[in-house]
Amino acid sequence: MREATTRYVILGALEMEGPLSGYEIRTWISQSVGYFWTESFGQLYPELKRLAAEKLISPLPEKQAHARARQRYEISPSGRRLLAAWVEQPARPQPVRAEFLLKLLFSRQSGLVVTRRHLEAIAEAERGKGAAFAGARAALLDEGPDSPDLVYALVVLRYGQHISAMRRAWVEESLQLLAAHEAGGPAAVLNAFHELVEEEPR
Amino acid sequence: MREATTRYVILGALEMEGPLSGYEIRTWISQSVGYFWTESFGQLYPELKRLAAEKLISPLPEKQAHARARQRYEISPSGRRLLAAWVEQPARPQPVRAEFLLKLLFSRQSGLVVTRRHLEAIAEAERGKGAAFAGARAALLDEGPDSPDLVYALVVLRYGQHISAMRRAWVEESLQLLAAHEAGGPAAVLNAFHELVEEEPR
DNA sequence: TTTGCCATGTAACTAGTTACATGATTTG
DNA sequence: CAAATCATGTAACTAGTTACATGGCAAA
């Protein structure tokens, strides 16, 4: 049985940010955890209803009473308990499916030009994220220097920064390997590879 | 519309390894690209039938003729064309969903003990993968020093090694941040964080 | 007044997982 | 001969995506 994670993101968002509407939860997700989580409205709104039916969250009374007015929800004590229990459970190994690595692996037919283009697109995308991380970091730092959530948020942010830096480094390295291939075929690639690996400790 | 990727993995496997059966494709996947791709039989066998019906792969005549005997398939010219076209298309941005980061972010209630346990489990898992990468690398190096696929395979392998190393480094760093939090609260965390970031170039 | 954002929601679809069933062949 | 592995397949399910529909409100 696959465990639905959407509900825990909702609970977590409400726990960290206080009462939020569906729309606000979605913006929170895309702004603060967007680089490692996404959630669509088609999943969000039905789940909010379910959580409310299970008394894990409670709708707040709102002023404007027209249809489709904003409806905020608050996490309940039992919701908090459920969230904590989930957090304490070890994370299931997520089935990673990195399409771009498949394309790379199958690139022989298409050749180096296509491969280079793909790699450079990745590096470019990562450079774009750099700014986003800097922004998120700034927001964290001046928003809550006393926040008890700060350590956790920073740890998560650092993961994003690490991944981004790693990807850029990997692209650089890969371009070198491709250059070696172009210059001297598989043999030259092997040399270049050994040099790369020897630079690393252990 | 979501694009089914399973078919391209199958085509790629047949392209790289020659004729394979469903079972063999699955072992190939789990052994050589298992760290970034998974595929289940429930998806594999129906897709093989579809690909054969579309003449993108062709079943080889096999000797033993009992039911449920091994059936190998070969990629066809049109299959090869389809694969190449897919490879040349830029990879769609995959919706990453890293559950363990969510758990980390929502860890305040559960506390440092739980968080440490999670982090150490991640590091432990990565250390285990180290051996697998070494094996994959060795296989690559002595299997095909002249293989035209070598560059691509190495580039992909390096990604795995990079990720693994990055994760271990991140865990170490995170444990330091947690220690700082324990010793001096958010203020100490901020100091530790700034030290970490300053070490990095740019 | 039109563009864009705030806001909620549903219907249709499908990719992928899980669990199960069947049986041959090899190995200890 | 028992256990493990090789081998193919199906049924049932569900999490998640995509596309669409509706409408209020604010700013340009």
C-alpha cells in the first residue's frame, strides 16, 4: 500500500505556519519547499476535506460568506499527534526516477552535440536556483533568528544548496569527459576519469 | 499528458545490451541503473506486448516452446528511431518528492534524537551504496574499454558517486548544526551555519 | 476594461505499485 | 527433495496530474 504523503505536507504546513487556506498552503509549498516537493490543487482540496472530516484539521470561521471565499484551516491536537508519529517513522526509500540520466545513458546514437546541450541546460537551471536559495536563506535568517524551527529549515536548505552545487560540478566534469572522448576516444576518457577520481579523498 | 517512460527504458536496454527478455531487462535495470531507476513487472510485461504490437521491438524465435518460457525481444529500426527522438528531446523537469526532507523540516516536535537517527540512517545507506558504485565502475572498466557507450555510462556513474558523496557530507554538516543547536540554540546554529557557508568558494 | 491574481473545486485519466498466480529449472 | 531462482503474467488499486469551470477583487 502506498502511503499518501499529501496529508502530512498539509499538516506540516499548518503546524509551522499557523492557519492557512488551500491556496496559501500551495503557495507556501511552492515558495519554501518547492525545490523538493510539489502538490497540485487536484490533490490538495479533496485532502483538506478528508482531513477535516477526520478532525485532524478544523475550519476556521471566516467573515465573507460568498461561495468560493477563502477558507482557512487549523491543525488539531490529533492532527499534531498524527504528524509527529509520521515524522518519527523512518522515510521509505523513495523510488528515484531520473529521466535525464536515462537520456544521457542512451545518448550514443544522438551524439555529443545533443549531450552537451542537455548538460548545459542542467547547469543553467541550477544557476537559476542559486538565486532562489539565496532568497530563501535570507528570508529564514531575518524572519526567525530565534525560531525553534531554524535548525531544521537550515538543514533542509543546505541540502538544496549542496545538490545544486553538486550538479554544477558534475556538469563541468562531464563536459571534460566528453571533450576527452572527442579528442581521443574511450582511452582518453579513461585517463580523464582516473584523474578525476584520484583528486578525491578516499 | 504524462509521458510513459517505461517504453524508453526498455528500448534503451535492448539498444545497449542486445536482445533481452522481460526478466533480463528487469535485472539489467536493477543492476546497472537501479540507483536512479526502478521498474516493476506489472509495468514491464504489458509494455513489452504493446511495443511488439507497434513493431518497435520484435520477439525472437526461441527453442523451448512451453508456456511461460523465456521470450527475448530485439529492438527494431523504428524502435531505434523512436528512442533517438526521445533522447534528443530535453528531459522534462521531474517533480521531485523527497519525503525525508519533509520529515526533517517538520522535526521540531519529535526532537533531535529522532532527527539524528534519521540522518545517520541516510549516511549508513550511502556508505552501502559506495561499494555498489565501485562494483559498477569496475564492471564498466574491464567490460568495455573500447565501448562507444563508455563516456555516457561513466558520466551517469559519476552522478551517482557525486550524489552519494554529497549526501554523506551533508549528513556530517547537519549533525554539526544539530550539535550547535543543542549547545546554544538558534544563535549558535546561525554561527555554525555562517562558518559552513564561508568555507565555500563563491 | 482587461489583465492578472486570489480562490475553490471537479472530472477524467493514467502511470505505476502491490499482490497474487503459475510453473520450469537449477543448486545444495 | 527442498529451496532458490528464473520466468511470465494479471487484477485491483490509488496517488497524482491535467484540464477545465467558476467567480471575486485589485490594479494598470
